[in-house]
Amino acid sequence: PSEAGRAVIFLREGGTPDMDPGKVTGYGGRAGGDRARDISSTPPIVVGGTDGSGTRAVVTLLSNLNVLMVKDDSCTFDVHAGEMGGWPPVVQRVLKHTHGADYKVSDVPKGDREIIRENIRKFAEKMKKEARRFSLMHPHKRWGFKAPIAQMLLPFLNEVFPGFSFVHVVRDGRDLPFSKNQSPVDKFYSFMYEGQKSSLQLPKKLKAIRMW
């Protein structure tokens, strides 16, 4: 959907990195080595994918590779984008026009487009501020953040983080309908399939498959 670099990582049982929080060194920092410097102006690594797809494992892996991963939540490793009222209002504003992730910024009507841009700008400023603060504490070569639903905002993110890398974590779709986490269906399905009566009447498990 954007010009940003993307990678696909397939995860399976027994093949994920160590998720023990005690084995993750802070924000990915390592003692010694290169001198700490401000890396907030460099393109970040953004980790995204359907909720429950294994994005936490990827954050752990990147942290162990000395990537500074900015976090709001020490359990999920997410950033919650509180400065723009959270992710759902912004993503819903996009989906009511695009009904998916394959779009150009110009596909969103000007009024909503400028509101989204302003919100994403506030979010980017916060992320860069945090990246600067933590990168000056320990040496890092890259920084990034995890936001699963960011996969729906790549064209807008590319405006504020030009050249960023998007790591798209893909889980076997057969697992998702049985996941306890069905928040994407609750928050976004009706916007993605607005006007499609037959799709809106599907059981939740089938809705989860369609969103995958």
C-alpha cells in the first residue's frame, strides 16, 4: 500500500523467540560498544499485523538485536497513540472510505484526510521524542514501535516516517477465529465491510477469517 519497505515473517509453534520479559534488555539497549546518539530522525521499524499474530515475539527479537523499541505497554509491547485518541478513531475514519489497506492518501476525502494527517503528525512527534530520549541513554542503530493495526495506515505513516520499514507478521489464518482476542472484528469489521449486508451478518469466527 505504500512505498515503505516491508517484510513478511511467518511464525509457528516452537519457532518463536524467547518471550521471557526478564530476558529482554530494557528498550533493546546494550551496555558498552558505540556511543549513544540521537537516532530519532532515522526511519523506524514498524511491527504490525492482525491482533494475536505474534507481534510481541518480533518485538522481543528486535530488542535482542539492539533495536530500540518504543513501548507504552510493557505487557503487549504496544504503543497506544493516546495523543490522537487511540488507534480506533483514526483507523475507522480511514476504513469508512477505503474499506481496506490498499489505498492512496488521496483516496480519502480532504476533510477526513487532513484530520488523519494532523493526528498522525502528533503521534509521530511523540514517537520521535521517545526515540530521542531513549537512544541518548544507550547506543542503538535502529528504532521502532509495535502497533498491529498500523497495517491500515501505511500510506499516512509514510508521510511522517519516509522510508520506514514495515514488518508484517502473518499467522496461520486458521488460528485466528479461535483466538480470545477478537477486538479487530469488534472495532473495525463494520467499517471495512460497510454496506455489504451478507458480510455483516456472518458469525464472528467467519468475520475474523475475512479480516485476515
